[in-house]
Amino acid sequence: MRHLIVSVALLTLAACAGSSDGVSSSQIPTRSIASLLPPTQAVKPDACDKPKVVLIKKTGGTFTIPTCAGWSGTFGYPPQFDPHNPAFHFQLTSSVKNNFGSPPPPYGTPIFYLQMGYERSPVAPDFQNTGVTDLIASSQLSPSGAYWLDVTGGIGYPFWNSIGSPSPSSDSITFLSPLNGNNFEGPIVWQFVLN
């Protein structure tokens, strides 16, 4: 802003000085006000196929998934059964490609993937069943589509369940989290499937 004020002041002085020695204001080079403003913040690039580490508290909570090709989401997770288990970290990787070697779903077409592994934890996560929910969002979700979630890997999986469709005025679906009452060892892969 300071740069803008100084630039405008210099242009004004130049115009005034120019008019006294026979130079018209039309001969003074001008710049638009917009060109003097700082550039707007660029939109963050998608985080497709780039691992992101999130803290998972032993008391439960939520985390956001890495945005990818217009996909985003906020996922809930329950408290752990053993209150003495330490907090740990999930490593999340989202993709629109099956870069994880996940087997194909029973039917339908996978349209988004999330790989979830844990790191820096001496014990495997063991979640209570408290009915927490997850939210997935994308403009690719259509009210006329039927969507399923296929989760593979770890103890208590595979998980294959309908998650419904977005309402006509929304591009998101809220569904019961497959982390309820489950634990896993090693990475699991979530495939969001259009049936």
C-alpha cells in the first residue's frame, strides 16, 4: 500500500510539473492502479500423491484429507479403546489414480483414493465405535449417482458399504466412518466408487 501511495504521488507531481513546462499530461506514461497493487495470493496447488502427516489424538477428533483434483474432506475418528495408548500420526496420500496397488472393488468405478498409514506409533490404532462421521466433497459427486466406499487392508477390513449421494444443493456426502470399532496394521486404502 505504501508503494501505491508513493507511486500515485509521483505521478501527480510529474503531471503538475509537466503542465508548467509545456508537457501535457497525455505525454506522461501512466500505469493502472491495479498494476501497482501486490499480486493476489495464488491458489494452493493440489496435493495429489503427496503424503501429508496428521496428528491423531487418543481422545478422538477430526482431520482433513489432502486436497486433490477438486476432492476434499473432513474425517472423524473415535477415541482409542486403551486410554494409555499414545497419540500417533497418520500419513495420508490422496489420488485420482490407483497408485497403491489396491484390488478393484466388487463392482463400480473408483473415482478417488485415499491411502492411510500410521507412523511413529509403537501400537496399532484400536478405535472405539462411537458413530463418528466423515465428509467427502467434490463437484464430481452427482445427486443422480450412487456412491460406495471400499476400504481394504488392516484388521477389520475389507469394508464395503453404500455412502449414498449428495443432496441436490450440495456436492458433499456425510457417512458413517469405517474407523468406528476398527483397528489396522499397515496402510489401508479407501476407494470412493461410483456404482
